[in-house]
Amino acid sequence: MADKQTRSYLTLLLATAFLLALQWAYPKLLFMQQHFKNSNFLSYYFEGEDSSAFLTAKLDSSLFDQLDTLPDSTELLADTVNSDSLPPLAIIDVAWFANDTVPIPDTANLAELRKFFTALNELPAKRKKVRVSYWGDSMIEGDLITQTLRRKLQQMYGGSGVGFVPFVSISAGFRRTVLHSYGGPWEYYSLVKNAKRKVAPFGLSGEYMMQGRDSVNSKVWSTYSVPKGKKSWNQVKLFYGKGDTKAIAEIRINNGTWQKVKLKDTLAVNTLVYSDSSIRKFEVRFDSARNTVLYGVSLESKEGLQLDNLNLRGNSGMAQTRISKEVMRGFNATIHPDLIVLQFGMNVINASTLRYDWFERALTGAVRHYQRCYPEASILIIGVADKGFKKGDVMVSDPSVYRVLKVQYKVAIKTGVAFWSLHGAMGGEGSMVSWADAEKPLANKDYTHLNFRGAETVGIMLYDFLMKEKEKYD
């Protein structure tokens, strides 16, 4: 009997040690990040505000690393208010925003979408392409939400392909809209992972890659294929930055002959364009590129609707200003968005945080940055989704969801961009708990992230919202 008890205790101890080891190893192992999503299982055993403080201790450190690289508040406000290229920030109702009980409207400034709607109406007579560039955090990881919105828009306006995809992506293992694999001694940098790098050539998605500097005669490679049943592409654009004068790219399309190309690094963003009547597989290898900045490819058609999923796990949206104007405008020469969607906020939610003025300043700066870099595009802020929070033995809405949502609405009002509340579309307070606990769940049991079914639902909601507003515009 004693031996059985000893074995039971030992098994429990080993299982606990294994789970703790997984929590420690997850952020350090790229393989695990590729194939699994992190969920802090300890959250279910802590209650109230102490739970929130425990769970967000590491997250807050990452957020403040992102904040550390931004201009100080005086410089940031001066830049956003007194810019020569932008109108001044709108005057807001200070008393209304100071009231913590007023309901937040589900939409705002929808006339800002007119540039996007005009572009859609010009297809195909006056223009061949319309593009949506959708930036976000892990809520859209793996092409969630965006794959549905893209499919619906392409069914309506034509086009194929999935837009921009980086050479290295931790969501490649579970993304359904493109088969993506990569290998070799890649070095990977991002706004989140390398938040303390004040000067770095971050690309469109907030990332860039390089060939490992310690590698000798070891190429890095990335391969993209069309999933079964999906339309092929007929154009691939490859993006890279400055670097080695001897850098070589080797390209192969549809298992054909390898083509060698010397990379000319004259610009912050350089582009190679490949066209074929039907591209179902695109392979690229890089050699002698240990100091060359490498970004990714855009898999698309020559006409119709294109939509980029530009997700970055852990991104608060505050550090978007660190994607330089030079790089933004370099991509804009080839990837020219008519609608910019910004879906951030989930990574700053913390039940114990009562003030978000720091987030307001940073988000305002980020929106103004996009307005300067893409003056011809409509901009839409997606208000944060609901999020569950354990209070005692019951899951409820995290109280800071309201605070973050209000900041996003306020920034939209100040900067004049459009606003659509995902929180409101889901059903408001308590909706994430309802979605996760439904008979056919629409969200995961972390009460934070949508599952595939829920993401499909939100994608349809967003499409219906845009088309309804377009009908009013027309």
C-alpha cells in the first residue's frame, strides 16, 4: 500500500515538473511555437486580481520593453498634434470620456471607409487590384478571421492568393491557407522578440530575417505551396532589404529549373517579381546573404482582391512606429493597401490596470504613423474582443476590456479613422465566456482566443459590416 502511494506521489510530482518545464521551454523553442499555442494552465488555480498580477508579470515586462523604444510622451504628442502632413487631432468630449459608466458605441467615423469603397467600385474598369493589409496580434494568427474575410471578398471581387507571408513564421504549422515550410540557420527578429532594438529594419509584419552569421556553406530556404482545392497564384513578389553585395537567391517555380539571382540592395525594400499562368509551388534559397535583410513573399494574382495577414504574437500595436517610414513606403511601392485594419489590444488587457493613458499615447502615435505612410488608404481600428477573467469560481468579463475598448474608440475619434467594436459584435460583456462554453464552442477555454469556428464567425461578421456600409456609401 505504501509503495502504491509513493508511486502515485512520484507520478504527480513528475507530471507537475513536466508541465512547469513546458511553460519554461515554450518561449525558447521555435518548434513548439510553430505547432502549439501557449496557454498558462496556472491561471485556473489563481483568483481575483492576484491572479491577474501573476499571469501578466512576464507579459507586462514585454509590453514595457515595447514602450521603452518609443519616443517620450512629450515628443510623441508633439509629433501627433503638430505634424505638417496631417490635420490636427480632433477635439474630444473630455467629460464623456472621463465617465466610466457610459456605453461605448459599436462604430465611429465610418465615412473614413470611403477610400476603400471607391477602390472596390473601380474594379475592374479603372484598376486591376484592391488590397487590404490587416495588422494584428495572436487573435489573427494562422490567418484566423482574415482567411474568411479574404475568401468572402475574393468571391465578390475576384482574385486569388494570400498576400504577404514572411520567410519564417511560427504559425506555418497550423495555417490552412498556404503550405509553408522553411529551414536552415535562419536568424529571426521581431518587434516583440527584439523589443529593445531601437534601430532595426523591421519589415511590413514587424519582422525580418537573416542567414545565420555563423553558418558556413549552409543555405536558408523557404517553400510555399497551394493547399489542395485552393486557387493557384499567378504572381509572386519577393522582398528583401539592404545587405551583402554577393548575396544570391535561387528561385524555383512548380518544381522547374532553379534560377540564380544576384540581390541588388540599393533600397530599403527591394522587390523581385515572378509571374506564371499558374503557380502552385514557389521555392527560394539564399546563399552568401549573412548580412542581408530578408522579409518574405507576397503570393497573389494580377487582379482582384488581395488581403495580407500581418500578425505578430504578443504585439500590443504600440511599437508599430518602429517600422520606419522608409520601409513602410518601400513596401507601399509594390504592396499598396486601400484599407488598413489594426486589430490590437488583447495583449494590454490586465484586470489590475486602471489607467491606460500610456496605451492611448502609443496607439495614437501608431495610427498617425500609418496615416503618414499610407495617406491614400482608409484605416479601420477593430475594437478589442471580450476576454474572460476568473473571479472566485466564476468566469466573467475582464474589467479592463472596457478600459482598453474605450481607449481604442477615443483614438479613432481623435485621429479620424474608422472604428468597429468586435466586443459589441460578439454580444458585449460576458460574450467570450458564452462563446467558449457553448455546446459548439466558438472560443478556446483560455477565454481569450477564438477557435476556427469562432474566427469564421467573426470573419463573416466583419465582411457583412463592410458590405452593409458599402451599400450605404453607394
